Amino acid sequence: MADNRVIQGRMQTPESLAELIEGESVMDAEPIEDAEKDCPDCGENVVTVGYMPSALEFVTGYKCQECDWAETDRD
């Protein structure tokens, strides 16, 4: 699968998508994948990216491809 995806009309790399979800820069990110679920806000496709915001934390982030909805797997 391609590393870059169109999210809300803009091409995003795994790192830039992780930064969009996190709200700040990240250390590393895995390839973007389809989350195989629909956005709870608008019903469009959701993508997922795993990333490391710090050396001691791994987070899975979810982002709608069409609207502002995003969440992480943090408790």
C-alpha cells in the first residue's frame, strides 16, 4: 500500500498524519492503513497510523479522510 494518502484534500505522509492526530511532532510513524471502520461523525473512511510521540510510547491514531474527527488508542 502507498505510504502517502489524501486526508481532507491534502497529501499526507505517515509522519505528517501522525502529527495531525497528535498535535505536535512525532519521532517515527508506520505506514498508513485503512482502519476498516467508518467515521462516527460523517460516515466516511477512517485510516490508521501507528507512531511514536516519544521514545517510550507507541500510539495508534485514527483519522477520518474527509472531516476533522480523530482519536488515539490512549486510555
